[in-house]
Amino acid sequence: MTTMFGALAGAAVLASSFALAQSDLNRPVEDDVIYFMLPDRFENGDPSNDRGGMEGDRLTHGFDPTHKGFYHGGDLKGLTERLDYLEELGVTAIWLGPIYKNKPVQGGPGFETAGYHGYWITDFLDVDPHLGTRDDLKRFVDAAHGRGMKVILDIITNHTADVIAYRECHDSESPLFIGENCGGYRSEADYPMTTRGGPDGVPINQDFLGMDIRTEENFAALERTDWAYTPYIPAGEEEVKNPAWLNDPAYYHNRGNFDNPGESYVNGDFFGLDDLMTEHPKVVEGMIEIFGSWIEDFGIDGFRIDTARHVKPAFWREFLPAMEAKAKSVGKDEFYILGEVFDPDPAALARHTWDDKFPTVLDFAFQDAVRDVVANGEGTDRLAYLFRADTLYRGGHAGARKLPTFLGNHDMGRFSQFIREANPDAGEEEMIARLKLAHTLLLTARGVPTLYSGSEQGFVSDEGDQGAREDMFPSRTAVYNDNDILGTDATTAEDNFDTDHPLFVFIRDMISLRRNNTALRHGTQVTRYFEEEGGLFAFSRIHPEDGEVIVVINSGEEDRVKNVSVEPQSVEWEALFGNCAVQSTAQATVRVEVPALSSVICKSQ
């Protein structure tokens, strides 16, 4: 490609002005590229904390780098040491998986795994000792800020670690499971909060006025026998949670595991984790105090909020404004809050920006559409449908430009895995071509691009969840080390911070292209062409001061030539990527030649 990234030459003025903007942590989030990682799997800067200061075996301290479900040793010191790597890639915001103190190990005999991922919190006010200390976090945040990088913390308000047990499900001395089907969800209709002992004609608790009366006095009227299940704290864990109020079962729903969408999604235990009664005013007040302290103490720049759809809207309508107000009080005017709503339907995602008042949510719809087109070979009308739904979000198209877009993550798996599943006979060259095409969409389409650690090094996961949480530092996990990494002869048994890796270089250059073209960050997006069965898709990003950028992708396996509509005033063109016509052949039209499994990006002069 004779003019690949040609517009980067001579862009010193734009780059300089952007560098000044980067030094301002209150810059608009559209100017950011986010990098997400689980700190345990990124870099081990201090082996002395691998066991979290605990004695015993892996079932006590949780450290076993040979097992994909246990701690591997990554920590905040290691992350701080690797900021050069992230800066060279061009990312401007770092999203950390939860760093709070976790229950080290959970699960029944033979099914134990560790809290390396951070979602089994016991102490909401301290850093997990496997990852370091509060001082280590402060040094990391300060070092990132010194480079103009924002820090986004993953937070959880829906649940805590699994500590509470139910009398109906366990024996009286230990939390060992004794009921084959026990723990299933018990509904409000069958077990109302206003009755004692269940639905069998027991008198109503006249003192409790219903959950719509959201005062502490009202909730205090509930009797300790008003739970659907009878909760208790196993011996030795009565004070394991911090703040102390979290140890009281009165602040939990105690209805058993969620099962299907609906009531159980907001009242049920999330895979056994203790589900907080987020309608209780004490819980609302307590969570506001907890996470407000992390903003105030560390100067955090944003929150990614886990399991957002499993909490009632009333909670968010109090919590979210409180977090924004706390952030503004410490000078964080552009505090970024993104909710995790695990749903590929744009309408379902958009609802949470209206009902819950989330400023933005993770764009699972984008991920799903790109997967369908680039990995699965569906028509590009999938992308047209996706972007047509942007008007559903609060704020319309402007709101959609703030959506964090992504291709894969630590839960669902990596995009390379999806390509391999859909194209089992694809060679390495095709795999890399499809990955580059997906990242082109990620870094040029509307939204805030969010990269998942290791994808820039060609990691190909076997599966989602634990299978997609490979180590960046030398791994001792056999199920990771036998994976064939793309673009290199290396394996995960080696250090994987290669700044010459072809995918690292491609993503770095695409980030640079985005950085130097305002239209790709802030421009209005207009769909120009799509096909019901073919692989050609074209869209423009238009900015009043930066002109028009046209992006044309070809997810098909044949080269394509196409005349594409553009703005009437867009007449002369330069290539940002691929080969572009120097001049339009007719008004409001540009002719593009797009190789198979590639793209062309052109900018009007």
C-alpha cells in the first residue's frame, strides 16, 4: 500500500496541539483510547506479595500460577513499571479490573477458584494484598497522570463476596451445601418481604410499608424472619467485610441465585455472590460513601460499573449524580462513568441511559455487529442497523460518540477466538487481516475505543472467561502456553510486551491516525454504503473544522471497486490508509479500490 498512513507525515502541528490537550485530564472522553487489563495478569513487579501475605496452600492464599483460575502474581508495581509500553501504544486511559480486597478462594471441594479477577470483594476500602497497597495504587495513579493518562476503576455495587449462607441450604455448623436444588430464586410474590416465614398464610408485617417507602425507619421495621431464605454468617467470617455494615444480612436480598431475566436479575444472588438490597437507603448511602472516597483519595478519572442491569434504577438515580458531584468537587469535570449491561441489543443498552440515567454503557451491540460482519461473514447491513440505532441513546448521536466500544473482553473472550471459531481453516495471514479490519472499525467509528490487554500481541484464547485471561508476563499456565499466538513465534511462556509485533504496530499507527484527525474523534458519523450479503461498508466522519474522513471496509475475500457518496464540497483527497483517488470523478462521489479483508481511509482537502 503505497500511501499507508500518508497523512501522518507533516502532522506535527496537529500532534502538538493534541499533546497539549492530552496533558489536561479533563479533556473530552472522545479524545481517549482505553486499555483494559486485569492487574493480576499484566506484570509482576513484586513477587513478595504473590500470596497476599498469607501462609498455607493455594486454597488459603489463592496463588497458583499454573492454574488459570488462581492468582498469578501481577500487581500495581508491575503495572507502573510498564507505563512506557502503554504510552508507546498510544492509549490515554487505563481501566483496571477491580483492585479491592477479595475473598482469596471460593467454591466447593474440587471447584475452588481464586479472586484474582477482583469481583469477590470483602473489603471495599482497601487494595487486595496480592496486588499491593493503597500507596502502590497512589504511585500508579500519579505516574499515569504524569503521562496524561486517565485511570478508570472497575467498581461493584450489586454484590459482595459469597459469605452469607442459608439455613435451608446448609448445615448449622458450616457453609457446606446440603440441598440438591436449594438456593434457587424465591420470588417476591411467593415470599413477600411483608410476611414472616413464607407464603403459607402467615400474617403480614403491618409495620413495613413497602419498598417504595425508602427510609431507614421503614426498612428497620422488617423482622429478621422476613427473609425468603434464613441467612447466617459462617463461623469465622462474621466480620470479614468492610465497612462493618456490610456484615449485616439485613442489607441483602437473601432470595437465592438469579435464574431468568426479570425480578430475579435485580434481587437474586449473582452466581452465589451476596446480593445487596440496593433499594435500602443504608446501602445507597454506604456505596456513595465508599466509592466517593476512592475519587477523593486517589483522583480517579472514571468508573466502569459492573453488573449494572442487576440493580434497580432508583439506586442509580441517586448513586450516579453523587459520583459526578464528588468528582467535580475535586476538579474532575469530565468524570467518565460507563455501565456494564451485557446485552447486544441497542434498544436494551439505550434504556439504561434513560431509566437509570447512566451517562454511557459498554457498547455490546458494536461488539456483536463487528463480530457478525468481520468474523462470521454476515452482510454489512448489520453495521448499518447498529449505527441507525444511535438515536435511541440519551443524547442521540452525541451520546453514542461517548459509548465505549470494544471487540472482546475477559468475560466473553477475544476477537481472535471468534474469528477462529467462525473460520477454523483460516491461516495466520487471514486471521491477522480480519483482526486488523476489526480494529480499523474500532478506531475510526464513533465511540471510545477500548482495547483488551494482550490483543495487541496476537493472543488467541481457547474460550471466554478464564480461558481469555492470559498473562502478559511469562506464564506458567499450560492451557495458555500451548496457544498459537499470531504474528510471532513467541508463546505466553515468554514476556509479551513486544513493541515490534505487527498487531501492536498496526494498532499504534491507527491510534496515531485517530489522534491526528479530529473528525475521527468528534465528527458526526454518516453511513454511506452497505450490503445485505456483501462485505463492503462505507461511512464518513464529518467535522466542521477538520473536514470529512471516509472509511471503507471490505470484509469479503475479493477486491472491490466502488463509487461512494460524500459531501458535495469534498473534492480533493489524501490517503490516510490504503490508496485513495486524488480527486472526485463527479460531485459528491469518490471512487475507492478496497482490497479483500482490508480498508481504505481517505480525507478531504
